[in-house]
Amino acid sequence: MKIVWICHFSNSIVRDKIQLSKSRGWMERIVRKIFNRPVAAFADFAPWITNGILEFEHSTDFELYVISPHYGMINETEEFKKNGISYYFFRPDDQTLFGKLKRKFSGEKSLYKGNRKNILKIVRHIKPHIIHMYGAENPYYSSVALDIENKEYPFLVSLQTLMSDQEFKNNYPIGESEYNSRVGVEKSIIKKAQYIGTEIEKYRQIIWEKINPKAIIFPTFLFLSQKINISNFKKKFDFVYFAGGINKAADLAVEAFALAAQLKPQITLNIVGDTPEPFTTNLKTRIKELKLEDKIFFSGKLPTHNDVIQQIQLSKFALLPLKIDIISGTIREAMFSGLPVVTTITPGGTPTLNQKRVSVLLSDKENISSISKNMIKLIDEPGLAEDLKANALITVNEMWNNIESFNTLVSAYQYIYNHHKTGAEIPKHIAVQKDINTL
């Protein structure tokens, strides 16, 4: 069976295979120089895609074709095959400053026209049995879903987040215009898709009640288990906050750290991740106001996922408050890395980590004082920290297993294919639909 994944990811193996340039156009170079912005760097992201690809490398029954944009590409498209997986990359049409400006004046039908054309061309060349898209929230590749005929291909969309959730709008640092554009595409995709992947009950209810009452919803198909070597590095910091972009919740982390530092003035915080503006400048201004410049250290965006894992293990504890994530990938990575975690309560999310045993310390998001008290607990109670480390490793290995995720996914593919072609029923233990009596 031929499976196409449409997604966006990067890792060092990919970057070694395709031709990349750090200069994304002469105009952008000038703008970056004028405003003293750093040259764009490349780094690993979306490790759940890389993890899933690794599982498919062992399969003889499924041919996996991965289609992804990659910023910084010199050529318009590149393809290669490695360990039985076929990769197709294309240069996004908003890579240049001109492309970004053009996008601002595009309607949904013409949005990312070049990207959609490239993806469709590859899909038609492959002629897959199933198309599986990871993430409806990123229109620079997900908008191609609007061009794919449901009658021609079974189309599954796995959610990485749900921008249509009001909590996303309330908490994510995004402008009104961009939010409206992206959420509009997301809703159009979910309305069109017959098959959706998410295990988050809140997302399921939003989809059924507000977007697509006929959606058939499967458990999530994200490969979230991590194989991490816990290193005995000498600790340089007390706490670490890390994220793909620190604008997710580093401000909450800093405020909690400031309170904890009043009682423990010797403690330090390492902040790891991309440093978008103006968030970072505002955050550093706040740090200066709090007189914490000598206690908070920025490591920036690191090139590889392994670099990030090694960096966070230079800290004793992970300080990971959440604003929009249900359970962030960083929480899982910290738990797999042997770091005791202080985080915040998310409905249907982080409390599940403590269902069988106390694996993380939880506080209300709005209660900065409670977060700081949990930080102090970790410092003052070494036994508690050790218990959390041990419990967390048991919990993450119980909750996430990539081999099980693979088996669940390929079973779902078969049911989806048969349902699409013949109308064969999908068992309720495989996927769920909204109660027909409430439609």
C-alpha cells in the first residue's frame, strides 16, 4: 500500500541530503542587515515525524512517501530515497520577502498557489492509496487539502493542535489577521476531511459541534516516544525552560522564576529555543526590571534535536508552564530525559500524567505563586525530585510507544481504505463518530 505523508519537518539527515542556502534572497538579506536580525538558521523540528519515519523503515507492507516544504532550499524541488522511504521536498513560495508580501493579498483559493501546485504534482505522480496530512494549522502546506478530491483519495488529517479552539486564540502570540487567515484554512480542511486523527476529547467536541459533525475521528497518530540517553552531565543551571519558540510561555516561566528567586537568590534559569521578536526584547526588558540578568541565560535555537536534549540535561529541573498545549512535547522530552517537571494544569492534558502516580508537579496557569512554590519544593526536597524522575520514566513509557502507534496507524489505514472504496464499516474501537441522534 502506498502512503503519502504531507507534513513539515526537518532533521540533520534531511539537511545533509538537500541543498540549502542560509541567504533567502537579496532583499531579505538587506532587511535583516538594516534591522540587525540574525541570518536564518536551520534546526530540527517535529520529531514525531522523524520518529514515525523510523518505524516505517522496518515495514515491507507499506511504501511511505514523505512530502514536506523546507525553507532555505536552493532548488525548487528535491527528492531522494533512504532506508526504503521516499522523500520529496519543495522550496516554499513564501521563502522570500516578496513571497511573504504576496501572501498577504492572497485569498484562500490562491493562497500558497506554488506550494499547492508542487504537492499536487508529486501526489499525482505517486498515485497513493491514502494521503495522510499532519497538521491542518499550517496553510503553507495544508492548504493543498482544498485541492485534493475526496472521491479520488482517502484523506486523513492528524491534528498537531487546533487553532479553532478559543483557548488557542486567547493564549498564542499571533496577530488577528494571521490568525483569521490560518484558522479559516484549518476549518475549511476539517470541514472537507472525512477522517481526522486526535485523541484530545476537547478537540473532538469542537470539531463535531462547530466544524464537521460527520467527521470520523481516530486516536492520534503522532509518534511521541523518545529514545533519550540520560547523561550524567555536571549541572550548570537549576531550571530550564525550552520550546521551539520561547514565545510560547517563557514569560510565565520568568515570572515564576522571579518569585522563587526571592527565596532562593542563588538559583539560575536557562532558556532554550528560537527567540522571535518583539517577544524576546520585551522579555529581556522584563528580566532587567526584575534585576535577574545575572541569573537567566539564553541559549537560543540549537541545530539538532540531540543538541537540545543535551542542553536541557545541563539543568536540574524543567520549568514548563503551558498556555496552549495540552501536553507539550517538551514535557515529554524532559520526562524522558530524567528531569523533574514543574508545569501547569491543562484540561484533559497534564493531569493525566499523574493518574497512576505523581509524575509532574502541577499548578494553575494563572497562579504564578503556586508555580514558584513547586519550584522551591524541588530544591528543598531531593527525595521528591528523585521520586518524580522515576515515576515520570514509568509514565511516559506506559503512555507513549512508537511501535504501538505504528501498529494502530497501519491498521487504521486499512480500515480507511476499505471504508473509502467499499463503504465497509469502521469498528467503534478503531474510530468514533458523533452520536447520529444528536446530528
